[in-house]
Amino acid sequence: MSGPLERRPIDELRGWILWGTIVVCAPVFSHRFASFQHPKELALTIGLVLAAGTVVWRGRLSGGGIRAFWPLWAFLAFAAAVHIWGEQASLREAAIAETVRLALFPLAGALIFDLAARPRWRERFTDAFLLSTLITAALALGQYAGLLTTWFPEFPGYTQRMYSVFGNQDDLGGYLAMGVSVAGSRFLARRRRPWAALLALVPLLMALMLSGSRSAWMATAAGLVMVIPLTRQGIRRAATVGVLGVALATAVWRVEPEYIEERVMSAVRMDSEGIRARLWFWDGALRMIQDHPAAGVGPGNYAYWSPRYQGEALAAPGGETHFHNEVHTRRAHSDYLEALAAGGAIGAALLLLMLLRLVRRRGWAWGPLAALLVFSLFNSAKDSAPHMLGGMLFASILLARNHSGEARSRWLGPGLYAGAIALLLAHGWITVVPGMRLKAADTLHRAGEDAIEAYEYAIAHPWAPPLAYRNYAIALLDAGRPEDAEEAFQQALDGLDTGDIHLALGALAHVRGEHEAAREHYEACLYRWPGHVGAWDRLRRLTPSDEREALRERAARWLDADRLDEAGLGEGPNPGGI
């Protein structure tokens, strides 16, 4: 029997397919998709199908990659058994979609694993990841300089100057933090051409600083600190990296002094909106975990439950001190808390077992892995295919370093190939196609064109997201069809329990004269958005005059004097009129 370390042409083909997948996964993006992540997930899935196809052609594959990531497979099996087949998830469709997406990553690890046991392919895969981060950094810097406006147009009301190929500056910073750790380890460890790795640090660090992502800066520091002792180099090269970092940080600060100072000082003072908002998100996530301790709410179900628990965090004693906004918080902004919320103690224990398997291994790959783990403390890295693919790559490098030859399974290759095709078809049909239909309808609506037929086409899909019904309802309102809009809002509410939907349903009931129903929806809106001036104003109009003082006292917990006046609840006799 042949071992996995044996060199074969078909292995080389699989390696180069995976190499290309690693390179393109992050830079690929399109504004035609509902999410910037969908093209990346498609690129990853297609790459995995092609790579698994070479395994079928070859006939046999080592099972080491499956066993190396068995806790991840166990987590997916647990989620499927309890939340999908056991129907414990409130939104079964969302649980299926998220489980399908998450299955891409251990599948990637299974296909990378035995190649990562070879020094030559470890080097090539690492080069691919570094190249991917360099391309991403170059595109981000081009956007910052205003040179790529066709690819990265400015959107009204969107304040992130470098949303980049991820559509988000924090995700950009987190990916670059991993790249900085890789380049830093190359410079510290390489005896040949170390200056090439040092030069790679220049655009990576510049784009990282300009991203303004404080969590990514922390992740970069963690990755570099982890790399230095593992590479066993003298302090001279480590000092060189430090001097370069300080020099580039100074240069960026001189270009954007107010922006950089604001980001740094707000992190020190812990008073920025981003930090305070995360404290609110985490409070709500902890309450969700407390109510679903064993099995969690299920994969993909956090977004449905979050408005209720974010509102509970605000309604609790002292909750008014939280920074809060009127944006639906779809993520916990901490992968660890979201894993506990989605999988409960059982799912979290399986993920902890995976981490413990890695902790037993040593190597430079801990640098980018440490960066990813620290970044995940404050963000949802698991929602980004490039971040997770990088994590699986470096986990494979650690786990496969001492992997020796073993018998290959005749049936594993065809099984992985069938699984990869199934994931491609399922993810495309369940997530990508409905998202593209919704995006096309939203684009028409924003342009002021008639989008009713486009929305009807979107909701006709059997896996239409709840957001499609919500946006369809808004279009119906704009078209003067309130009865149809109310029906669509009710359908959206089945999977999207957000304050804006309750506000719209309350307003529609108010117009019909159904005041009790309107009050219930306004109260539900304010439970989720207690700072919403318009909802307080509408509720005031349905409140008897002798009860308005009590209503004003409630509102004063959330609104300052000017906003109380705006809501008609200010001081003075009958301040809001009738």
C-alpha cells in the first residue's frame, strides 16, 4: 500500500488546485451578490470539488485529514441531529444553511492535510496564503487612494473608507493580521531571502493600520509575539520587525493623524461606540446562552434570537448605560460567545477539544492561528471563508507535521467528492441563489424603479430569506398596497424578529384604528429599540393624557431632553399635542 507522503502527479494537481483556491478565496468579490462572502464561499466550494475530483481519479486518500478534525465533524453531526433532524432550532432552514456552510471548512482540512505533511507543500501553501493577503492589501490601499472607485464605489451613509473585498474594515484587518504573522515568521526563520518577507510586511502593515481595526491590531501583536519564540531567531531580526512597524505606524499617523489618534485613544478609554456596542452584544449573547445552556439555539439561529436578548439586556437594571442602536445585530461579535449560543455547552466542548488538539503541537503556524483566535474574540471570523480557510490551513500544518505513511481508503475519495458536490449544490441553492435574487430586487428598489416583480421572484424561491419578505413589504408600501405589505411583514416576522418590522405592523394597525394591536407592536419595537424616537411618538399618540407622565418617565430612561421633545414627551402642559 502506498502512503500519503508518496509523490504522485495527481497529488501535485490537487495541491495546485488548493494553492489557487487559497490565493483567490479572499480577493474575489462582487456587488451582485447579497453578501461579499458569497463569491468567496463559491470559489472555495468549486476549488474543493475540483480537488476532491482528483482524489477520485487517484483512487485512494489517507483518512488522516478526517481524523485530525474529528471534533469539527462531531460538532456538525451534533447540530444536524439535535437542531435539524430533532427540530430543536426555531428556524430549521437557517440551521440547515449554516451547517452546510460550516461543513466546507473541515472538508478543506481533509483535502489539505496529507499534502501539508510534505515540507514542499507546506511552503507552497504558505506562499499562497501570503500572496492572497498581499493582493488583498494592495486592493485595500488602492481603494484608500481613490484609484479603484469602479470596484469600490462609495455608498451613501457608509462610513468605512476601506471596506475592501470583505465589505468590512474589521474583517480586512483580521485577514491582514494573519498575513503579517506569516510574513513575520518568514523573516525571522528564513536563512534565504529574508528581506523578501520583510518587504511583504510593508503593504500589509500599512493596510492594517489604515483599516483602523483595533481588534486586528491586537491580533497582529498576538501573532507576532507567538512567532518570535517559536522561530528561535536572535533578537536582531525581531527588533527589525519592531522598528519597521513603528516607522510605518508613524507614517500612517502623519497621513491620518485624527483618525489614528481617535482609534487608539478610544480603545485606551474604552469609550468608543464600537467597544460599547460590543459590550451590549455580549450582554445579550450571555443571556441567550443562559436560557439555552446545553444545546444552544442552533446554527444560523443567533440572528433570529438576538433582538429579543439585546432588548432584554437593555431592559435589565442598568441597561440604559449600554450604547445601543437601531441596527439588527445578526452576530455576537465574538465567535466564542456565538459558538456557546449556537451549540450550547455540548457544541462548545467539541470545539474546545479541537483547540486542545492544536495546543499539543508546536510550530511557526501558531503565529497566524493565534492572530485568528484573538481576532475571533471580538469579531465573527467564522463567517468569513478566507479567514476560516487560513485557519484550517495552519491547523493542518501543525497537525500533519509528523504525519507518517498510512493505508489509504478506497472509498474516502469518492465520498469526499460526492460530499463536495452536494455542498456546492446545496449552498448555491439554499444561500447564494436566493441572495442574488434579493440583491437584484433591492438594487431596482434603491434606484427608484418598480421592483415588485423582482421581489415576487425573490420570495418565490423555496429558501427565500426573511429579509426578502421584509424588503418586499417596504416596496409594497411604496407602491400604495398596505394590505399586501402587512401580509409580507407578518411573513418576515416569522424569521426576523426585529424592531423595524414591529414598528411597521404597528403603524399599519394604527391607520386601521386597531389601537390595541398597534400598541402591542409599538411596545415590541421599543423593547428592541428603546431609543427609537418615532416609536415613542406613535405610542404617545395612543396613550391617554393621564398616563402620559408615566410614559414620559419610561422614555426619559432612553432619550435626552431634545429627543423627548421630538417624541412629544417633553416637559410642559400637553407638549406633544393630541
